[in-house]
Amino acid sequence: MTPRWSERRPLIIAHRGASADAPENTLAAFQLARRRGAAMVEFDIHQTSDRRLVVLHDPTLTRTTGVRATVADCSLADLADLDAGSWFGPRFAGQRVPTLEAVLAALGPRMAVNIELKSGPRPYPGLEVRLVTMLRRLGWLRRALISSFHFDRLVRVRRLHPTVAIGILVHPWSLTTAIARARRLAAWSIHPPAREVTAALVNRLHAGGVLVLPYTVDRPEEKARLLRLGVDGFFTNDP
């Protein structure tokens, strides 16, 4: 299954949405990325106590909502009225912690998504099944790239679907580990830290048949350097 986004060059991926100018992982940030012409948005998902998939970077709510609680200990109803925008600026007051389904609905028919699987203080039972089932039901499988630093999560995704696009994240960064994981999972892309990217790295990964998508790149001169090296796209807070 060839992803619909795979031929876009360069692939500009809005990191947590247009998060330089709107509160990360909110509908406001994703809609701004869409207006600016980003081909793909990246976001993170966690699972609530009633097993709903929600879009948030941290396993806790403290940093972006001010509530001292973990996502895993809250139901979707507990999150419904939390303000996830005021921390960024008063004009974003009232932005919510969105569900995955709400984000997909807001992006429209042309954008793609990079969904990063996060872990909470304890495992999220059945998250991968719920994710793949939802992407299939809503017609998003060919518009998705699923990534994680947690290799076991990606192994479960690959067992659930033989061809959905997978991206490899590794921390601490190791090119050898990234290549080995990409081969095992037939991954589409490897996402190295931008500082690690050299012409030799790009050539080696391209020779292995994977796309090179560095993170997180905001300075214009760094974007230009990476494009000269031949990367296929990059993650940026400022698409």
C-alpha cells in the first residue's frame, strides 16, 4: 500500500501543528498548519481511562492545561472542558484537548498525518488496535505515518496491518539501530535529529530504501542545509 503523501517533496510536516504560533496539539494549531499549506501534521496520542484516543504530547495534563493529573487516570468527560490554549496566549483560551477523531475530521481531505504513539506511566491496553481500526474505518490508512520511540508499539502496529506506513524514531540516536528496526518493520521512513544529518547519512538511508525526515527544524538556514543534503522533508514548528 503506497501512502498518498509519499511523493510529496519536500514533505513539510507541521510538528504538533503550527506550534510556533498556536498552542501545540490543538485544533487551532492544526488548522493554521493547513492554511499555511503543510502537507502533513505530526501529533501525539494517549489513551484515557475509558479508552478514548486523545491528542496530547505529555502523559500528564499539567503543562498545557494546568491540571495535575495523568491522561490515563482521566475519562474523556474529565478532559472535555479543560482549557488547553490559555497557556500559549489569551486569544487561544478555550482550545480543548482534542480526540483523534476530531483532529482527523478537522484536517480535511488533502492533508496527511504522522501519529506518534506515546506511553503513559503504565501501558495503554489496546491502543494500537483502536488506532488502526479507526484509521481503517475513516479511510485514513493511506494518509497516515505511524511512528514511535517505543519499538514494541510499532511491532504491534505492523502485526495489525502489513503495509501501513511506519516511521522509526530512536533515542538515544543510533543509525545502526534505526536501520535494523526499519528493516524489521518494512518502515517507510527514519526520523533522525536534524543535527545528526549529513550527506553520508542521507545517501545510506536512501540506498536502504527509506525516506529521511529529520526533526525539529525551524531556522531557515537549517532548512536550506537539510534540503541541500537531499532529505525528503522535515518536521518544523513553523511550517
